[in-house]
Amino acid sequence: MRLSRKIRLTKGDIVFNIITYTVFGIFTLLCLVPFYYLFINTISDNDLTKRGLITLIPQGIHFGNYLQVLKLRGLSNAALVSVGRTVIGTALTVTSSAIVGYLVTKNEMWGRKFWYRYIIITMYFSAGLVPWYTNMSLLHLTNNFLGYILPGIVAPFNIILVKTYIESIPPSLEESAAMDGAGYTRVFISIIWPLTMPILATIAIFSAVGSWNAFTDTLFLMTDERLFTMQFVLYRYLNEANHLASIMRSGTTGAINAATALTPRTIQMTVSMVVVLPILLVYPFLQKFFVKGIMIGAVKG
């Protein structure tokens, strides 16, 4: 017979819980309100949105803004570039972090302390923007898709997380596998990789969000429009919203409906929503690994 044990909460515990839930509830609401405001303005009457009359409830609901914005030149190609750099970059970053993090836990690795410190020291020192651009240019990574991928493969912070996480795994697991004749590669694939999935998922979140939101590397490295990312296209469209609205209105045949005619404000909001929506949909699926991964990866023992 299983006995359930009830935990008695003191008045102090109850007050603390109420305050905690209230504070975090308000904080969550403050994070959600901007996205909600953005969304309701993109599906509401454009004339009302232009005049700033949509604040809480959408009015004159329509989805024409999204259909028209998706027709903007270069947006579909930019979406492919962003998805490509996010997926490929995240996969390579996670894989390299797992491999390097595992290697630096092995005393048998040649020059282990030197290489680990060599990697970590790059977190604290940076040559600056001009040397970085010069280096990227000399490596022929300007107007090159690899310019999005190669610089982020080795991430010192991610390696620290993986290393600390692996050190929390009982050594007996590796020792038993070694006694059965498993080498380092087999141990890594069969034991280390599956057990480190929480921290690898956490790293995947960091990498994917960073890759998706990055636009400064496009600004400095890319002049070929075929390599522009969605964030950079958003940056350009936000600066050119007035011009774009005029072009799209001039291309409309027949009478212009003020409720659905694009305005600079609706273009800015709709493009922003199109860019941020994919990462908002992906994040919740990986969030369950986040707390466990980051706590175990940051604290040894």
C-alpha cells in the first residue's frame, strides 16, 4: 500500500508562493503583450492600425497583409537562407560542442589543458570588428554562405557546458564499456551522446535563436542579395517601409480599400511577425530540456 505524504505549507510559504507566482505571472504577461499587440495590428483594419486605434481587440480582421508581404521581393529566398544557416549551423555547433566537450574530459588527450584553455581564452579577448572583417575577407568568407556557418562551429561557452555535464556522469559507465572492448568513439556514440541530450538541446536552443536573429554578419559580409537573411531583409524593409507601401499601392488595380491597403506601419509589423514567428513556434518544443540541461551543465556534482 502506497502512502501519500502531504506537505504542510506554513503561512510564510503560502505568502512566498503567491508573491512568486504573481511576479512571474506579471513578467510573463509583459513578455507576451508586445507580441500580442503586434499580431492583432497585422490582422486588423489597416486604416485603424495606421491611426493607432487597435490596442486590445482586433477589428476588421483580415489576413491580406501576410499574403501581400510574402510577395515582397527577396523574402522567400531570405527565408531559405535563414533556415539553412540555422539548421546547418545549429547541427554543426551541437556536434562540435559535444565532441570537443568530451575530448577535454579525457586525461589521455594530448595537450588537453593547453587546448581547453586556448579555446576558453577566446571568450575574454576579441580583436575587434576591423581585424574580424579582414580575417573573414582573407579567408574568402565574404559573399559566401560558409561565412554564416564556420565562425560559430566552435563555441567556448557551449564546450564548458558540455564538459561540465559529462563530468557529472558516473565514470563507471565508461569504465564498464571500456572493459567490454568499447573504444572512445563507441563510448561517445553509445553512452555520452544519449546521456547529454538535455544539455545538447539547450545548446541547440542557444545556437538556433542566435543564428535566426543574427543580421550584422550579413550587413558586413554580404552584398549578394541571394545570401541575405530574413533578419537583414527585415532591417531593410523597416527602413524602407514608406517606399514599399507606395510601390505596393501603385501596383494595386482598381479602387484602393483603406482597410486592406498596406501602410508603412502595417508593413513593419507584418514583416516583424513573419520573421519572429518561426522561432517562437520552435522554442516551446525544446524548452522542456532547457532547465534540466542548463542546471546540470552549469553545476558539477
